Amino acid sequence: MFDVLIIGGGVSGMSCALVLGSAKNKTFVTDKKIGIFTHQKNSSLQEAIFYNAYGITPGKLGSELLTESTQDLATTYPHITQIPNEKVMKVEGSYPEFTVVTNKNSYKT
Ligand SMILES: Cc1cc2nc3c(=O)[nH]c(=O)nc-3n(C[C@H](O)[C@H](O)[C@H](O)COP(=O)(O)OP(=O)(O)OC[C@H]3O[C@@H](n4cnc5c(N)ncnc54)[C@H](O)[C@@H]3O)c2cc1C
């Protein structure tokens, strides 16, 4: 049972996880169970090479950033549950209860 389930381990998903992770001591996040499906196979970043991004060494591969992002999240905010190697097939239900069905499991929110 999760309070938040983030779908996708690209820039948007990982940024969301980092923001929620960094807010762990705030009242709106305390005691919340947060997970992210860190599927990265289809990220646009897989094909990217960075030459003009502030703070990123020119020539850095997007695929490297993707790998590093999950490692950094695990190190910095280990209370965020990473769910690797699962693709979301459908989201069922309506607010406030949803079921997220992947190719391997299903998760309640
Ligand atoms: C060739 C190229 C070069 C680029 N260069 C730059 C650059 O230099 N600087 C820059 O800022 N931007 C660059 N971009 C753009 C950058 O890649 C995108 O802006 C960024 O990836 C968008 O992030 P996103 O999280 O929205 O989408 P994505 O990174 O595409 O992430 C979506 C994630 O969701 C996952 N996903 C999809 N379907 C499912 C599912 N059913 N279940 C679970 N997970 C799923 C995917 O695997 C993926 O990891 C480049 C893009 C390309 C293609």
C-alpha cells in the first residue's frame, strides 16, 4: 500500500522522487509511503549526449545520468522505494484508491 506511486524513472519521475524525498521531515510527507517505478528503457535521455547543460560535463551521456540518478536516490533518500524492471500496464480505480497493475505485480495506493 503506497501513498504515492511515481510512474517512470526519467527526468520528471526522478525529480518528483527527489523533491518528495527531500521533504521527508515536512508534515505533508512524514509517514507517507512513496514508491517509484524506475523503468528507464524508454526514456528520451537514453539517446542524449549533453554539451550545453549547466553543471554537466560536456559529452556526458544521458544513459549515464539515468543510471546515476537511481543510485543517487537510493543513497540520499533510501526511504523512497524503488521498483525496478516493471512496466505499468494500467491504472484502475478512482480517487482516493487506485490499483497500479504492472507486467509483474499490482500495487494499491
Ligand atoms: C537525442 C536527445 C538529446 C537530448 N538532449 C538534451 C539536452 O542536452 N538537455 C536537456 O535538458 N534535454 C535533452 N533532451 C530532452 C530530455 O531527454 C527530455 O526532456 C527528458 O528526458 C524528458 O523527461 P521525462 O521524464 O518527461 O521523460 P522521459 O525521460 O522519457 O521519462 C519517461 C520515463 O517513463 C518510463 N515509462 C514509460 N512508460 C512506462 C510504463 N508504462 N511504465 C513504467 N515506466 C514507463 C520510461 O522508461 C522513461 O524512463 C534530449 C532528448 C533527446 C531525444
